Amino acid sequence: MSAASVDNEYEWRTVGRERPSGLEIVLLKRTYVLPRSQFLYAEGGDDEIRLVFATHDVVVAGTGLSAILTDLAEQRIARLKEPTRADRLDSSGTTRIRELRVEKTGE
């Protein structure tokens, strides 16, 4: 797997030619691996996107996030990582994940 990042490697990792079989969501205190076969759809805009899986919703807040939607549609994203507090304050770059939440559906 090769890594590419719009801003910083700790936020968003894409893959080369291979298609990831799941999406790894790395929060500060917990990690989720959600199978791509359970991915239903994604929606949103530049400031917030929502990824809907059969059992969980993933909400990403930040700036310039519509580029992530494009990579999701092409099945190129393998990992999203929640930034630390210090990283949230860094305003460089055009695509920036500020907050990442995982919620079980039906709760």
C-alpha cells in the first residue's frame, strides 16, 4: 500500500492500484475497521461529510472535504485518522480533518 496525503499523512491515507477491503478509522482512544462490503453511501460538502455503513455512521468535519468524497467513490481511501489537539489548530493545507466521529446506527 502506498500512502498519499493532501495535507498530513496522519489524517488521510489512500492506496495505489489495489482496492482496500475495509476502511480503518483511527480515533485517539479507539480504532474501527469497517468492511467496504457494508458501505452504503457518503454525502456532504467541503465542511462536513457523512459515511454510512450498515452498522455505523462516520462523520468527518473540517475544510475542503469534498476531495475525500471523490476518493471514496473511487475506493481509494484505506484510512482516516482523528487529529490530535495540536494538529487541529494547524491551519495549513486546503483539505483538513478537524473532527472524526463514529456512531453506531440505531442508537
